[in-house]
Amino acid sequence: MTDRSHAERLDAEDPLAAFRERFAIHDPETIYLDGNSLGRLPLATRGRLTELTDAWGSALVRGWHDWIDLPERLGDLLADAVLGARPGEVIVTDSTTVNLFKLAAAVLDTRTGAIVTDSENFPTDRYVLDGLSRGHGRELRVFDTDPLNGPQAEDVKRACQAGDVAFVSLSHVAYRSGALADMEQIAAAAAPAPVIWDLSHSAGAVPVELEQRGVALAVGCTYKYLNAGPGAPAFLYVRTELQERLRTPIQGWFGQRHQFVMERPYDPASGVRRFLAGTPPILALAGVEEGAKLIAEAGAGNLRDKAAALSELIVAIHDERLAQLGFRLGSPRDPARRGAHVSLAHDDAWAICRALIERAKVVPDFRTPDSIRLGVPPLYTRFTDVYDALDRLATLVERGDHREVDSGPLRVT
Amino acid sequence: MTDRSHAERLDAEDPLAAFRERFAIHDPETIYLDGNSLGRLPLATRGRLTELTDAWGSALVRGWHDWIDLPERLGDLLADAVLGARPGEVIVTDSTTVNLFKLAAAVLDTRTGAIVTDSENFPTDRYVLDGLSRGHGRELRVFDTDPLNGPQAEDVKRACQAGDVAFVSLSHVAYRSGALADMEQIAAAAAPAPVIWDLSHSAGAVPVELEQRGVALAVGCTYKYLNAGPGAPAFLYVRTELQERLRTPIQGWFGQRHQFVMERPYDPASGVRRFLAGTPPILALAGVEEGAKLIAEAGAGNLRDKAAALSELIVAIHDERLAQLGFRLGSPRDPARRGAHVSLAHDDAWAICRALIERAKVVPDFRTPDSIRLGVPPLYTRFTDVYDALDRLATLVERGDHREVDSGPLRVT
């Protein structure tokens, strides 16, 4: 299974193969396996940015006729193309951090009890919850999750039974292991407390289906699998039935019912728009539209199938060639329980990552303490990319090349 | 004084005249007097956007080596070029609304008492403070300000004497009248409560001099006089001496001391960086750099002098020609007490605004209930622009053309 011709066959049969041509590929030698951190640049985004910049230059303030509802229009696009949500349930605005803060604080306003999260949640999520716990005088209950398999319903149930709970906040796909949480089972285990999901590592990589799965609240970033650009604004989802009950802690003029009748006291807008705060960064929204369109065109089923097949290839090569070199699989074995990245753990992970980048033209991503993350965004990753990257990885470790790089201090890659 | 040749002479003698050529001017017929709402596009911003987009496409995640400290680097640039603050006191991030929320909540953490603001503060500021008052169970004490002259030190003193005060939050330049507040007198009147200033309508228009004036805390937008683009990220200033005492309510990974050592509990970064939250929108930061550079190149003294001279021309033409047509000056008469916009009040203000845009190719800005705001950003506004715009305005009202437009419902212009 793990010879190159097998990967070539998979590429030849790939219904999504042509999507790679829709992205900027500057250096074909380099194999980029970090789209789970920052997605590639869609070629159409350049044109969209130019259009928006032209509109700023020519229409000036009148451009706001078109821009004023962009956070809602892009939200509806994501709802339909990526999130499986209904119109009027999603906005694109602020960062994931700020959006999680807004939703979590809004729930704290309506419910007593602890804030529950797990030990494997993404750092910024844990920091936000820690800050809310201090500010609101609530217990922050962090339950331990198996780093490999992510949070399980029984863990959530146990944590919630330990005392009154305001809400549970978890990542849909774990940032290190790529483990995919079962949203429905976990929601049932947490009930009546709502779950706020962070979809940053799942949106655009695996089906999310918020409506069908009865999800209450969610946030997520657009710069990973949605390819919207570095730091592009994040999304925020509130299920229709909950919208009128929740109120943002950050009351701003974009969330006011009558934004331009400036005499009135604050009155939250109807619907999810009430979670807007200040003026949204229009140029940074350019990439969200093009990124979401590509996902819609590819289709959620195709994306899921290809991501599973790509990550299965990593697992197969791991078993055949990498396990004997000191690697351990840091992700679930069952492809149905994984997102679109696979973690390989190794005692020399940091030095290996450095050597891969500097000597082998492979860009993975390192996560403390010992994870090499290999992201395989299905829109532009080829099976031969996976084969070649792991071949270079194996050769490098077989030769001991990673022992020769200066492993230096930790830094962002 | 108010014939066209006078305006032509002023243009000929204007040391900043050449800066107009550094901006995109798509339709020379249209006179744009709404740069106080959305500034023009600097030509250099196009190139900077292309560079950043190229870096995303080619360096991909490695682009973060350059981007990671952009909020602080741009903050230092603004500190030096525009705000008169010291290095390490300013960051560019989030919106003005979110930044005000963060600073105000941080102060509430350290001080008891009421939140004090005035009736003329910008709506989003009042909404933020109202939300904090609810969330923190604090009195929101709104004192009445003379709409024409803005908040005065004696008003602030009286409001602060009415009971314990956590902080005072005011706009440096009033959004409707353009009245410029005396930051030093007001700070003395508020003491020991700190004042949080919103500099949105002053930064880039009048000297701000935060260090020299002993200002404690401030926020402001970059898309007005700083020409950074629609919804470009805002700035946040914390005086060095206060930084270690304040803690953001929105704890995110960009404000964490060890951002990429993900195992650790939240520990706020040193300095103003602790007020960063989520991942900043890199493409939207492109305009901040070019906008700030232009301000720096022009020089604060030149900008102040030209803004005063432009607004003096509006006042002179008002007195000679507009007062007899039902206009009233809605801004202070003393140019030293004004920002870079002048408000003209009129009973038919809304219909006149519509007619100006639709029939006279003049773009002003309407603010409820009866204000026509004329912004004169000194970098690109000519004296003949002011003359011609007010000539068209007077002619239009003399003829009664504004009675013929459909004055329709309120909308953003």
C-alpha cells in the first residue's frame, strides 16, 4: 500500500484534484502540511481584495451600503456551505477568542454554576474561560481528557455531575491529536447545560451539521480549513431558538437594533446580529467569501472522504515505516474519529520539525511537548504530497539528520 | 474673504498640498467631506496589501515570523507618529468597541464606584458602558453636556462629586459638534478616577500628545483621519505606569506571556501586549502602516494648522452666506476648541444631505437629529474643495432643490 504508485493512483482518482489549481502554489518543491494552522491563498481572493480596495477608494463611505451587512451575509454563506446551520444563525466578526468570550459571558448571564472544559482544549479557549471564571466568580472545572482520543461523553457526564454547571466548552476537533468529539453524545451528557463548541479545527475539514445535530452555540476560525487568510475574522453561531434569550457582554453599535438612530438607548438587534460589536474589518473579510465558496463547491461529503483517505495514508505509512523509528501515532486510529490532521509523537519531535523545514522542504507544525502535526486539508493536499513528505521524514530520521540541526528555543513555525 | 480666489490662494500656499496626490481620487468632480467617517485610500496601501497577500501565499504559516508582533510594531508607529505616546504603550487590535470594553472592564476590576460618561459621547461608547454597568452592577452616571461645546471640566467635577467613581469615559473630539475636550483639565477634575479617552475623532486631526498630557488610558479607530480602511483595527493605549496593574477581561493567546508554550496557565504578558486577545487580522492591518506613515510625514503641527484654517473657512462662509438660509453653526467658534470637522445644523438637514449627494456631488455626513457634518481631513482636503462644496450647498438651498428629493427613511451615507 505504501509505495508511491499507490499514492499516484489515489491522486488520479481524486474528484477534488482540480481544486489545487485554485490556490497560489509558489514553490512546488515545498510540501505544505500546515494548512490546519494557516490555509493557503485562494487565487480568487486576490481579485476580491482588489475589488474591495477599489470600492473603498471610489465609493468611499458609500461603500458601507454594501459592507454593512457583510458579517451576516458571510455568516449565511458559511451556515449553508460549511456549518449546516440555518440562515440568520451565523455571523463573521472579531476573533475566535472574542467570540467565545461573548457567547460564554452571555450564557453566564442566564445560568448559575461552573464553567466546564477539558485539559486538551485549545489554549486560547482555556484562557478565555479562566478569565471569565475570575471575572464572574465561577468555578472553572477542567476535566482530564485522554490526549489521544479527545473528550468523551462519559467524561463530560462525570464533570457535570460534580455540581451545578453553567455551560461546557470544548473543541470539536482536538488541536493536538485531531480527535473528533461526538457532539450529540456530549450534548446529551452535558444537558441541561449547553455546550459551546470551538469548530476551528473542524469547519471545512469534517462535516459539522449544526442544525441536524441540535448544536446550541459555536465559534470557530476561518483561517485554517476555510483559507480566509492570516487572522481573518472568526464566526459565531447561535441556534435560532436561543438568540433572543442571550445578550452580548460587549454592547456595540453594530449589535444595536437601530444603529444609525444614535439617540436611543442600547436595544439588542434581533437574531444573531446582536453579537456584533464594533465596526468589522472589511478588507479582512475578503478571504472569507472566497474560502467558503470553494468549500461549498467541493461539497462536504467529498471533503470528508478525501480527508479520511489522506489521513489513512499517513497512518499506513506510520505503521510500516515510522513506528520502527521511534514515532507513535498521536491521533485516533479510526478515521471516523479524526479531523483532517494526524499527529505523530516522537521524543525528538522539535528537532525533527526543524530538520524537516530546513533540510527536507516539508512544513509540518510542532505542538508541545512532542507532537508533529501533519495537516491534510483536502482541497489542495495530494496523496503524493503525503507520500513524499513521509518518505523525506523517514529518510531524515533514518540518517539522523535531525541530530545535526540546532534545535534552538521554541518559536512559532 | 469668501470668494474663490481667496481659497485658491490658500491652496497655493498650503505646505501639505502635495499630499493629496498620495491618495486615490477616482472622481475629481465629487467633493468628499466625510473623511471623518471613512478616510481615503492611500495609494501606497494597495502595494502593502499586495505584499501581505503575497507573503501569505508564499511564506504561508512562516509569515507569522513577521506578523506576530505587527500589533505592537504598528502601535509603536502610531505612538510616535500620531499619539505622542512612548514605545510599548500602544497596540493595534480589535475594534474601538472591543478595546474600550477591555480597558473599562480592567479598570472596574481595580476600582469601586460608578461609570461616568456624558450625553454627547459616541453611541458605541455609551452602549459599551451601559453593558458594563449591567454586567458589573455599577451605576452608569451620564451627565449632560452642552451639545455645542462638549464636556467641560466643571461638568466632570460635578458628576464625580456625586459619589464614588471607578472611571470617566469621554470622547476627545465630540462626534457631532467636533468640540475638542481639554484632556488635562478634565483629568484633574476626574482624579483620582482615571479618564478613558476615545480618540477616534481626534487622532490624526489634532495633536493628541498622550505622554505630555499625562493621559492614563485611551482607545480610538484608525479608519477616519488615519486612512487605514473600512473597519481597520483600532488602537489601545495604556500608560506605562498603569500596565502591570491592569488585566484584560478577554484573556487570549496573543496576550499570554508564553504564547506557544501551550501547557501553561494564563499569565498576562508584560506591557500593553497583555491587552491583545485573539489572532489579529493581518490583511486589515496593511492600511494602518501606510496611513500612519503619511501622518508622520506631514507633521502634527502642519496638520493642526491646516485643519484649523479649513474649518475657519467653513465658519466664515457659514456666517456670510449660510446663516441667512436657516443654518446654525453646530461647532465651537474657537478653532482651538474644534477637531477637523464642522457641523452645520438645519431643520431640513436630512433632505439637504440627500440633495447634496444626489444633485451636487458633495458627500457630507448626516448625524441625527439635524447635523450636517463637514469633515476636512487636512491631508487631502483643499481650500477650494471647501469653497466649492459650500457654494453648491448654498445654491441648492437658495433654489429649494432639497425640497424635491425623496427624503426617505434614515440610512447610512
